[in-house]
Amino acid sequence: MKSASRPAACAAATMLAGAWVLSAIPVAHASTMAYTQEVSSAGTCAMMETATVDAFEASGYQVDSHACMPSPGGYTLVIEYTL
């Protein structure tokens, strides 16, 4: 009887662990934040991009992506990071 309950317990533990991992995925994804800054020129945006990414990483944030995007007033620095 012990041998029959042990596989059932293992299966239940595996299902619970799998459910926990799946439930954690949306939470991790939801913590992604975006920082934006309007910048007048491409050169200034590139310099700010490098300095800001370095500052975020030095502060312990994980930078997921970054770019200088053309916008009506010049450029917009966009940095996506995870807490």
C-alpha cells in the first residue's frame, strides 16, 4: 500500500510544482517596466542611451531592451527593464 501512495504523492507534488511555475510566468512578465525620455538629437540620444543603460544595470536592474526611436520632437529614448 505504501508503494501505491508514494507515486500518487510524487505526481501530486509534480503537478503543484508545475502549476507554481506556470503561475510565476505572468508575474515575472508583468514586472517589466519602461523608461522613456524625449531627446532633441540622435547623437544626444545615443549618448544618453549608453549612460542610462549603464546606470540601470549598476543599480541592479536587468535591461531587457533599449533604443532611440524617431519621434515628432526629435527622438525618444526607450529602455525596458525588469525589477
